[in-house]
Amino acid sequence: MSVPLTLLGLLERGPSHGYDLKRDYDAYFGQGRPLRYSQVYATLSRLARDGKAVAGPVEQGAGPERRRYIITDEGVADVEKWLAEPAPPEPDLQSELFAKVVLALILGKHAGNYLDVQRAAHLQRMRELTEFKRQGGTLDVLLADHALYRLEADLRWIDHTAARLDMIARTVQGQS
Amino acid sequence: MTGDHNAAGHRAPEHRAPRLSVTGHGHGASGRFIEAVDLSLSFGSTPALRGASLGVAKGEIVAVMGPSGSGKSTLLHCLAGILVPSAGEVHFNGMRLDRLSDDKRSALRRGRFGFVFQSGQLVPELTAEENVALPLLLSGMRRGPAMAAARTWFPTLGLDGLESRRSGELSGGQAQRVALARSLVAEPEVLFADEPTGALDSMSGELVMNLLVGAAREQGTTVVLVTHDARVAAYADREVVVRDGTVGTLTGAKP
Ligand SMILES: Nc1ncnc2c1ncn2[C@@H]1O[C@H](COP(=O)(O)OP(=O)(O)OP(=O)(O)O)[C@@H](O)[C@H]1O
Ligand SMILES: [Mg+2]
């Protein structure tokens, strides 16, 4: 996920101070990992340098934060383009799950045990997210659903792999 | 469910469960509300259960997962007293369910259990609301109050206005929700659900699960839920996985 383009997108709502951008970013997208101020200001100056935004005039009495940033036409175009283009549908083949299964098989270990505990861990997380959904607001549900569908995809891969483990083991060991 | 399952179950069991004495009352051998010990059952020469054990506490919601053909439905049917295992023991609330006469088991099913299956469970001659009211009518409630109780389920299930449709006039998903209402209307002590969301899209599946879990928690209903859908299983307190006719416990309490 692109922090600069997301901040730029928030800026499209209207001229904003870095502080407000950070607050809104954290509220919508932070998921427990808030942006640092230094990161926000560094990003805003880069956006200004690249002509995606301009810094407004220094304001009197505006607290420590002296200026607002304003998105440029070029910035608006970037946001529009970014929102319209699909994210790369990465199969994420180098994931830890994949690595652990293959390594276990290469080493002649029983990958089934690992898949079982991974499966249990995934379901435990899915239970937490489901409970969170049952209590949360609309955006919480949206976010939790995304995580749930991804975990579900992992789980299907886990089940599919578990069902073919012997066959995969033969292939992997034949290769090493 | 066919009627020949008992005959099919009379095969030489592979191993006998240890004899457990029935404890006083309230719970099974280990104190669980429902306790299946070392169940075996074959259909002809196909072994469906091979020493399957599962304990369920009162008020617990347990998801039963596992590959197709692993024995999930057979296990559910044994727990619910629909099938009798050829070996092993099924305890319900301190009773040996597998030792009860057919009549007593049917009475138990009617009086204390609720069922929801994947499809084809509504009585086609009855309207949707009559279907929902059926368990109440069978238990002797008068028609007026039974129908009134049945009707309260329709708005919550997004079925407003469909009360007098017959099952042939409902979509698969609508019929499934009617069946869910019917399974819960009499506030059963145990709800047995076999792929209750199998025919539903993700939105109605979610609606059904929220309702099922909400009602179960409110009523203190114990739920045994067979599903291959992890998102559905995530509504349960814990899951067990059935493989080749045995139960492997992965999370939550010990068996
Ligand atoms: N009435 C029956 N007659 C003969 N064989 C049966 C019968 N019911 C089930 N079986 C067999 O018993 C085994 C277990 O079946 P069961 O229906 O319990 O599986 P399951 O885990 O519920 O599968 P699914 O996920 O496909 O519903 C399978 O091999 C199945 O073919
Ligand atoms: Mg089944």
C-alpha cells in the first residue's frame, strides 16, 4: 500500500495540515501502526518537490504547524490513476507458509503437523476477526472481511496441500 | 437419510470402546454434555467412522470440519441419535443415547434437538410459516400462538412477505433460512447443523450464521455445526477436524 498516494488522496478532499492528514490516515488506514510525524512531513515535502502538491503560505497563529498543503492538478491525476489501476495480483509464492512446507519436505520431515498447527492458528485468528466484526462498525467489518477472505484463501491452500502432501513430498525429494 | 443404516452398521467392529459406566445425571462419562467415545460405523464395506471421539460442553458451539467423505455427517447423525454406531458410546446429558429404543430416540430428537441440513427439508405442502411453526405444533402448542411465534422469525431473516409461500416458491437461500427458523423456533437444547450455509451466497450465509450464533448464545443452545467453510467455522468456539473417520482436535479444550 502506498503511503504517499494515500496521503495525496486524503489531500484531495481539501487543503490540510500535516497533522490532520496523519490523524485521518491513522484512523482509516493505520490499523494499529500509526504514521510518524517525520514520515508525514518528509512525504509531503517530497510530494511538493515532485509537483503533486504545493505548500501554502505560512499562517499566523496556526500552532507549531505553519502551513497547509494543497494538491495540484498533477496530484489529482496521480490519485485518479492509482485508484483506477488494479494492484498486482501477486500469488505471494515466497510466503512463509510455502517456505516452511517445502523446507520440511526437503528435510524429510512431516509437513502435515506444521499444516495442522498453521490451520489452527489461521482459524483462531479468523474467530477473533469474526468476533470483532460482530461488534464493530461498518469500516471495521470491511477491514475484517478483507483479512478473513485472505486467511480463508490461505486455509484452502493449506487443505489442498495437506491432501496432496505425499505426492508433493515425492516430487520435492526427487528434485533435491 | 435412508432407513437401512442400522443394518449397514452391524459389521464386526474393528475395536470395542472401553466400557464406561453411566454417571448419575447431567453429563456424559467425562462430564461433557455430549460425549461420543470411539464410534465406529460402516456402510456395507465402507467404513465411515473408525474410532471417532468428540466431547461437547453445554452451550458450546463446535465446528466439525474435514475433507469430503471423511465422516462428518455420519458423526453428526450418531451424535443426534439418527444413526446408531456399531461400536462406541454416545452420551447425551448423562444418557446412553445409542442404547435408547428407537421410540425414545425419536422422542428425544423431537423434544430436545433441532436440525438444519443442507437442503430439501421443508414440507412442500405447507407454507413457509407453517413449516417454521411445525415443531411447536408437533409439541402440542395451539395453532394461533404457534403461528404467531413462527411469524416473528421472518423479519429478522430478511424473509418479510414470504410467510405464505410454499417451499417450491422460495429460492434455495430463502428456503434455507426458513429451515433455520424452524430448527430454532422451539428453542432446542442442541442444534445439529450440517452445512447450513452450503447453498447460500456469502451475504445470506453471513446473515444465517449471525442469526444462528446470536440465537444459540441467547438461548444457551449447544451447537454442532458441520461445515467445510472456514469463514463459517470461525463463528464457532472451536473446531475439530475429521479425517478418515477419526476426530483430530486442533484447538480449544481437550477431547
Ligand atoms: N447411506 C450411506 N450408504 C453408503 N455409504 C455411505 C452412506 N452415507 C455415507 N456413506 C459413506 O461414508 C463415508 C462418510 O460419509 P459422510 O457422509 O459422513 O462424509 P462427509 O464427511 O459428511 O462428506 P461431505 O463433506 O462430502 O458431506 C463416505 O465414504 C460415504 O461414501
Ligand atoms: Mg456430509
